[in-house]
Amino acid sequence: MWFFSDEQKMLQDTVRQFAHDELAPKIEKLDHEEGFNRESFLKMGELGLLGITVSEEDGGAGLGAVEATIAMEEMGAVDASTTLSYLAHAILCVNQIGANGSAEQKKKFLPDLISGKKMGGMGMSEPGAGSDMLSMTTKAAKSGDGYVLTGTKTWITNGPNGDTFYVYAKTGETKKDVSTFIIERGMAGFSTGKKFSKMGMRASPTGELVFDGIKIPASLRVGDEGGSVKRMMQNLDLERVTISGISLGIARGAIDVATQYAKDRKQFGKPIGSFQMIQERLTEASAWYEACRHITYNTAKMIDLGLLVGKEASVLSAKAKLQAAQMATQVALDAIQILGGYGYTREFPVERMMRDAKLMEIGAGTNEVMRMIIARQMLGEIAAL
């Protein structure tokens, strides 16, 4: 992007090299076996990526949404699965504790999370409350000087292998009576349910969190009781911008593979890249990618500058996510078409990229929810009738 500083360009080069050396050689096997790249995750900690948005005084890199999105795109271009687990750790858990936690909570949890010694995740979605997150039924009932947590979270990235979770629960009777708690593996009453076998993002473990009357001291509540909705929405905006970076990476990776194939593959005595129909698919993919890249990074930059807050941030991050997600899926599908039969096999990565890209249209808010957010801004009360 035109506004990238020298430091941001250096980060881009560093993460691109890391992805090439550490992620690319392992992803096909991990995707096939539904494994997880724990070794490379630890190396992300050594690079300072796991606490990328946490302040330096709290042990992080002190960077912003632009840098986090750069990391997502560069890693997502070769291994979207591990990148998704990285997002759940760095943005949904570590960033939240860094932004909202008390001094004691930061001191207790951040060192192991930022180093990669422990893995983090977030508990928001439930079996009956996905897109309608405020309809969650997980409850934290007051008990003495603490709480008792009961309920189930599902579709939790890093659920099966995570150690520390940033969990939302109801602490009152209304939809907005939501509080946040830090839950650790090993607490009495906490277990993880089944691990899901998925179409895509197969090297990013996803599962359930089960809370069976966990006794939680008040010291593990983040912020005021019932005061988490605003912080939840703010982090969703950041999540939607940064996850758009993964979509950009998938698309760029697919375009690179398809472009090289179009140069190398010959039919009827000449490279298929000379055929206008192939050129059309490639050029449309490249133009759409660039358009989505601009809205994504411009949104990230405005968030970092404090120019986007509240509903404006929600709307623009929704637009970025909506377009980037749709773009990545279509670009990956077109790449498969350009490669023909080879694109449909595991000999080339585009079929994996297509499977991974589809999750971007569902996770962090479905395409339909993104359209709802945008429509409400455009139409006001009419959209809610």
C-alpha cells in the first residue's frame, strides 16, 4: 500500500519469508491430517507476532491494525489455517486482555500467551447463538465473592488445543448484561467437547468449550460486570478487518499459482495465458483483489488513526470483510477452473485455498450479517422493519 512505512514494509518482508520457510512446507500434510503447526506457532512468538497489538510496556510489539492485517495476508497466502488460529490467539484473546485487562491480569496471562508457551482463544458463539451473539445463554451467576459459569460455546477456533480463553457470559436478565471472564484449561468443571472435522481450515482445530459449574473468582472478570458489549463490538470490528487480510492472502496465493500455470501450460501449441478467456479470469481476479486490498488497509489505517469509531468503524469493517471474503472464494474457484483437472487435485494448492476461503464468508460474521450492518447504516429504521 502507498502509505506503508519502512517498518511496515520490513514486517511484510519478514512475515512473507517466515510463511515461505515455516508454513508452506507443512500445510499440505497438516491439512490432510487435520493437525496443527505448533512448532511454527512458537516461532511466531519469537518474532513478536503473537502480541502484535499489545503495548510494549505489557510485553507486546505495540503495533496496530495495519501491521496485524499485513501479518494475516502474508501468512494467509500460503497457510490460511494456521493464520486463522493465529488470529484467534492474537486478536480475539491476547489483544482483548491487553486492551481491557487489569494490570494483574496482564501480568498473569500475557507473558505465556505472547511467547507462545500457551495458546489462546475466545468463547462467544453458542449452539443457539451464532450471528445473534447477544442471545447467548451461557451464564455467570454470582456466588459469594465470585461466579459460577455454566453453558457451552461452539465453533471455537483453538478450542481443542487452547489453554486460555476470553469468554463472554450473561450476568443479568437483558441482552446487554454481558460480562467477560478469563478461563484456563484445568479449571474444575471446564472441558472441551468434540473437535469438528471441517471442509476447510482443517489445520486450525475447532471445537466446543463446556462449562459445568466452574467457580470463577472475581479477579478473573475483565472490566465491570455487565459492561462487555461495547468492548465486544470494538473487537469484532478489528477482527473483521484483520480477517479480511486472510482473504487477501488466499486470493493472492491463488492468483500467483494460476498466473504461473497460465504461463507454463500449453494447449493447441501455445500457453493458455494467450487465450482471452484465461486473461479475463486473471485480470478480473487481480483487479478485485486490489480493490479489496485498498478498502481493507484503508479501514485498518483509519482505525489506527482514530478516524473510525462506533458505527462508522462497524460499517466500513463490514464492507471490507464482505467484499474480501466473496472475492477470495471466487478467485480461488476461478484459479481451479484455469488449472482444470489439476486444480481439482491436491497436486496444486488452489483446491485447499478454495475450501479455506469459504470459511471467510461465515466466520467473524456471515456475509448476510455484514449486509445487514451496512443496510442499517444506509436505510436507518427502514432496514429493521
